[in-house]
Amino acid sequence: MEPIANIVDSHVHFWDPHRLRYPWLAGLPELNRAFLPANFGGGSVGAGVTKIIVVESGCEPWQYLDEVDWVSTFAKEETRLCGMVAHAAVEKGCTVEADLKLLAMRPLVKGIRRSLQDERDPGICLRPDFITGVKHLAAFQFTFDLCIRPDQIKMVTELIRRVPEIQFVLDHCGKPLVRAGKIEPWAMELRSLAALPNVYCKISGLATEADWKEWRMEEIKPYVEIVLESFGCDRVLFGGDWPVCTLATSYERWLETIWKLASSVGALQCTKLFQTNAERIYRV
């Protein structure tokens, strides 16, 4: 099967610690520097990536508009940049509407992410104000990305069930414990989540959940297969998770790994995974 020529990468990050504050980078010196479109360019162009979706990068929450405006400045030169998933504090309930109106004025913004992976309370997403805030996304046609730990899958499944009008996107396959080789209960809970029709899944981030120095494609394979089986080829998206992925892999190796693992499903289905599903869900 011929490689796909028009890949949409649904999960790219740009950041610059000299411009915005990213507290989480303090513990990762390998990433604690600027990663800009120029750094992403060469390898991804050669790999056939023609569109990219930039996802908020964990700067201070109060800088959410600054991040969008800064990323938007790249769009003129980085013509592949066609969408962004921005941060919004949906836990504010009804009052988040003012923030969403400001984000809606920025045409690059296609969706919202309020990262949950560092929350100690796994039930935060079921608080009434959180649910109300997520419901407000519908008026702006925003999707909602979910960055969670595997122990949070049950809770976000209930969130998704309660807000059927919103299209959700699970980042990084829900971060299964690849390094430990654990499949369950992640697989069982992922299948329950995938049974809901308003949720998609990004095949991304698995290399950094494995051993950074020694991971092999065979370790990633069962997780990818379970995602494809659970969601079907109409609800999966390719994500590079650059530059976080560079902790464990080159961009080219990650893309080649997913291509090899998914190629058995056929050309049409691979086109959905690597291109058209992302174009549809993020309206690009």
C-alpha cells in the first residue's frame, strides 16, 4: 500500500518558555526550551504532513488568550497550521461563556481542552459547574479534548454520556500503562467509552508511555489494535504529539510505526485515520 500523501497531524505543540510560563517543563530539561514551527518543519514536511492542529501546551491558565494569539502569528508562514485546540476553564460553569466568546473570535480555534491528567480528584469532570461549562461549547461548535490518566476513563465516560451534544476527542489513547505492559482494566474501560458515539480517539503519545530508550513497535501494537477495534476507523485520528514525543522517538519513527500498525486495515481506512477524520472533527 502506498504511503498517504496528505497527512493531518491532529496533535502538535508549540511553546516558548521565554514568552509564556509552562510550570510542567521545570521537571523536563529536555523540553524546557522553545519548540517552534521552524523546528517542526523539515521532518514533518518530508513525511507528507500537509495540515496540523496545534493543541494548548499547558501554560498558565490565565495566559490562554495569549497562547492562542501567539500561535496564530505563525499561520501566515506555517501554512499547514489550520486549527487549534485552546485551553478554557470549563469548571467555571456558566461564566466560561465569556472566555469562549473571546476564543470564538479567533478563527484558528476549533476546540477546547481542559487537561485533567494532573487532577487528584478523578471526579472533577462530574462536578455540576464542569458539566455546565462543557455544555456551553455547543453554541460555538467547539470539540472537547480529553487529556487524562487511565484511572480517569470511567469518570470521563460518564461526562461524555451526560453531554451527548458535544464531540469529545480522547488524547493519547487515554495513556495506557505501556511501560508496565498492562492492558487491563484500560482495555475494558476504553471499550465502554468507545461505545458512546460522540467520542473520538487520537492514536498518539504511546511511545512516551513506554520505555523511552528501549520501546519497540511490538509493545505498542496491542494498544493500537484495541483502539482500532473499539472505535473503528471512522473515529480515530493520527497525532504526533510533537515535541513531547521526542523524549522517546523521532517524529518520523512514530509516524512510520503507526503507519505499519494500521496499514493492514486498507487504504481507505488509513486515509480516514491519517487525514479525513481529523478534517471532519476539527472542521479543517
